[in-house]
Amino acid sequence: MPGPKRFSVRRKRVCKFCAEKITYIDYKDGKLLGHFIPERGKILPRRISGVCSTHQRLLSEAIKRARHIAILPFVSD
């Protein structure tokens, strides 16, 4: 018989914005928003970024606003 199965314990990700008690995500902060956009230029989903649903909505809106005023690119070259 094979040995005992090993289960990996996954800790639940804590929302970065909830941990730092950030209520408003500024669309002018390109450096912060850049962490949530990979090389292809898409917005990272919640399950990958670890952001809660409330902040994910604020984050996606801030990214879209930053794209319109050319702080962030729509697509990468």
C-alpha cells in the first residue's frame, strides 16, 4: 500500500486593499494599478490577484479610467 497522502493547506488570500484599509483606489496611481495588469494588458481576475469583490470592482474601474487618459496602455506591443 502507498504511504499516507499529503494534503497541502492553502491559506486564504487576504485582500491587499482591505489589509491596508484603502477605501478609494486612485486611477492616477499607475504604479499601483500596474501590479494588476500582466504583460498582455488584461485586468487580472480576483482568484489570481487575491482582491475582494468590492475592491475588484473599484480596481477595474480605476484601470479603465487610467487607460482612457493614457496612464496605462490598452494593449501591450
